Amino acid sequence: MAEHDSTTKRCPFCAEEILIEAKKCRHCGEFLDKENHKNELLWKILAMAGSLLLVIAPFAPFISAPIFGRVTLFQQGKGDGVVLIAVALIAGLFSMFGRYGFLWVSGAVGLFEIGNLLSFFYRRLPDAIESYKHQTRDNVFGSIGNITLSNVDPDWGAMVLVLGTLATVGVAVSVAMARRTLALAGKVGIGLLLFAVAYQTVIFFFPYLVYWPSLLGRDR
């Protein structure tokens, strides 16, 4: 076996040759000093916890309302929660092996769902209440529906979603800043995040655009 050069050593993570003064392996990107090992452990714990919360969130009650009960993101396998569960599981699996790039993707989906929740309570729900009041102004039973709509609230599943998203995005940003690199999954995640923000912004200012698929269908 060939002896090592006195100016190099083997990386304990990937066994490649690196300079003996190196603090980070140029091959695998792992940090070699104890302080950064502590950061790595913290990243892994937060990434796993955030991914777990994002897996739980779709099954938890997201919105609660009198009469209608509680609504989840999973919706018996037909809701957006299915996508969130899938990407969170993948992100958690990669995080177990110290690969945090896919957290950008799960974080972007989490932020998208948070945007949907805010849009529902600050735009769609008030519009629905006003529309209902207008349509039932001469109906003696209209107050029942008005009370129901006025008591729609976010449930504890929304907090689980927020905490999981914050942990996931926080780790993704911290790792990117520390390693000064963005993997392909990170770039995809940033693209999805920008798309989600742009979509929510456009829909907020032009709410009628949510009906464009049905309008196109009518033209055929």
C-alpha cells in the first residue's frame, strides 16, 4: 500500500486524499472539525424532525367548522397532502444520510400549503361569507349558515405544518450557507418555491384566474 504524502490525509467520510490543513473535504463536502460536526448533528435532528412533522401534518385536522367537522390535507388520498407526504418522506430519507438538498423541495411544498391556508382565511372565506349573506338576505334560516361560515378556524394541524416547514427550510438555508453549494434538488426546490410565491401573488390580485380551466372547458 502506497504511503500518504506528508501534506495530505484521508477524509474519514469518503477516504479521498485531502490537504492535511483542510477543514472541509473538497470531495464529499463534509466538515472535519468538531464544531461543524455539532452543526451536522443539529441539522440532521432538525431535518428529521421537520420531515416527520410534514408527514404527520396532512393527517392532522387542518380546518375545523361547525356541522362540517374537521378537514385534513390528506382527504382520503385525494388532497394536496399526498404530495406533501411523498416529498417529506424522501427528504427525511436523504437527511438520514446527511443529504439535505431535497429539503428545499419539501419546504417549498410546505410553504405552498401555508400560502393556501392564508389565502383561504384572508381572501376566499371572507368572499364566501359576503356572497352567502347576499344570497340568503331574505331567508330566515340564512343565519345558520352564516354562523357556520363565521366559525371556520384553523386547527392544530396547521401549526404542525408551520413548524415542520420552518424546521425544513431553516436546515436547507443553513446548510446552503455553510457549504456554499446548492445541489440539483436545492435548485429544483427554489424553483418550486418561487413558482408557489408567484402563483399565490397572482391569484391574490386576480382571484378570477382560479376559474380559467373551467372557462376554457366551456369554450370547447
